[in-house]
Amino acid sequence: MNSLAHPHLRFEPVVSDPAGPRELVVLGSTGSIGTQAIDIVLRNPERFRVVALSAAGGRVELLAEQALRLGVARVAVARTEAVEPLRAALAAKAAPGAELPEIIAGPDAATELAAMECHSVLNGITGSIGLAPTLAALRAGRVLVLANKESLIVGGPLVKALAKPGQIVPVDSEHTALFQCLSAGDRREVRKLVVTASGGPFRGRTREQLADVTREQALAHPNWAMGPVITINSATLVNKGLEVIEAHLLYDIPFDRIEVVVHPQSVVHSMVEFTDGSTMAQASPPDMRMPISLGLGWPERVPDAAPACDWTKAATWEFFPLDTEAFPSVGLARQVGELGGTAPAVFNAANEECVDAFLDGRLPFTGIVDTVAKVVAEHGNPGRGTTLALADVLEAEAWARATTAAYVREEGGR
């Protein structure tokens, strides 16, 4: 089986570093991951240089500011209607006579940037639209710094077929932790992966107590500052289900040897249990700049990228079993991962539609996972494509979104 980024194998960068700063393309630059990555780059100009940026196009003022401050050559926006506002913002903010970056636009613009000449591509796009840029970066031989978990979830076999050993470095805090802990032993010595979950804002609530959760409550994560989609996914624990599938794909560990444990403090980001009884844990305060910096700089670390644990102060770390009745999403994700084929694409697309419906007030909180489960069950495993090609993924996603929309209308009409 193709190994993506097993840290117990010696990391051989697919693209060697030339003299001078490592050149990066940042996809999703105005989102949470992108803005923190740019913070790291600006604090380490001797190590990194951003050559191109992409964003959806909803925050053109920020995108223009980033592009000019970093001096990038190209900027991509997914929304064509954002081109003129972006051009105007660049002209207004630029110094007199300064050369402005080239602007490209459209649904394939980020994919075009992902194949540019550079060392690494940081894919910080949210959602399955990140799959095409992921595949483009791998085909071009770039090191893929992967924060877009959905592209691996929905296109796992496609991604694994393209990736060379060491070409993917994960950015999720959990997978960065596993990446580091696995270096303590050989893969044959791994008994299980232990993925930690904060439990989100509703840890300890029963299924009945979740029925009336509001949009504002679900967006108030106790530990992490993230975008709205991933924050809702953390509240439902769908995000943790996606991470279980991702861990299976990244490290080739069977699903029955990947465990989820609730850790409210979010300091231990994940653990690896070895066959001799040893457990290795990676700990750091909840700050995404640490895993982002490791992805950008690997195999070297970036000094002072984020705060470390303060061992001069008393602290308590708690661990609890997952409440699978109140939060069935992890179990559902395991089933989907075991099914393989287009099932993960259906799971992810249905969830994206349900999250949008919840944020718009068209679906109750508990209706998110309930509806995803209905769509997954209707999809099944046989007749909608189990030999995975990109066309299969796109067809399955389109079917899932249409089917989910019908369920949401039915739920909203009650």
C-alpha cells in the first residue's frame, strides 16, 4: 500500500530547497489556516516566501493587503465577480508605480496555482472543492501541506495513487501529533492511534439536550478559533469522524485500531499506543500556528512558532470516553470509511449541505447528523460507483447534495 507521510520513514522532500527562502503557494489565504500561515511567514522571512495566494473572493480587502505585503506574483479568486473589487483594492493600497500581481479567477483558479513552480502548496481551502488543487499539487510534484482534510476524505484512493512517500505533510493538530508520535517506533509496533477530541461546546449534554441548540451556541467553541463550517463540525463531532477516516488513509492503520477519546483541555492533540504498552503523546497549547509551522518547515521546526506548555503552573488534563449516543457522527464516519468507494464523498457532501442549512436556520442541530445518516443509508454501497475516479466523486457529491436538499426541505416543512 502506498505510504503517504509515515513519519517513521525518513522524510525525503520531493522538491529540494534552493538557496534562499522556501517558496510557498497558499490556498485559502483569507481563512483561519491561511491567515495564521501568513503570520508565520511574515515572522520568518528568511525561511519562507509566498509566491501566490488564492481565496474564495469574499474578503477582497484582506486579500489585497496580503498580496501587497507579501509581494506575490499571482492572486486567484474563485468568484469571478470579485475580480474588479480586488483590482480596485490592490490599486488603492499599492504604492505609486508598484507592479500589481496578476489576477486569475474562476472555479479552477486555485487548481492552476497549485501546479505553479514552488516548493510547497498549503491547501487551506474548506470543503471538498479542495480536491482538485490537492491532485494538481501532487501531480506537479509539490510538497502538499494539507489542511483540507475533505480532499483526502472524498478522494482518498485518488490522492494515495498520486502521492509519493513524504509528499503529504498533514496540518490538522491531531494528525500532526500522530505524525510526530509515530516517529517513536516502527509501524509494525503500533497497537492503536488515539485521536483526541475537545468534545466541543456541548460536551456532557444528552441527545435530548441538544435538540434546541442555537447557531450562536454551536459557533462558540471553547478552545479553538476556527471558521464557521469547521466549528459546527466540531460541535457535532463530524470533524472527529472525518479525522478518523483521514488517520486511516494517512497512516494505513485499520479503523478498529483508531480510537477517539474526549480531552476537554485540547493540550494533548493525539497519541500513539505501541505494542509494548508505551503511549506517546504530543502536547502543546491549542494554537494552530504550531502544526501549520511544522507543515511549512518540515523536516525542520520553526522556532517560537507558537507558545509552549508552561510547566511552572499547575494543570489538570482530563480524558473521557466518547458519548456515542449523544454524538453518533464518529460511528457513522467509521461505517462510511469501511464502505469506501464514494461513500465518504456522500458523507462529506451531505454534511456540508446540512451545516449550511443549520447556519441558515433551515435545520435543527440534531438534524445535521440525522440527515447525513439518512443520505448515507440511501446511497448504500453498490450501484453508485465503487471504483473511484474523479468523475465518480463528483457524481456522488452532486447526488448527495440534491438528496440532502430534499431531506432538508422535508424537515423544514414539518
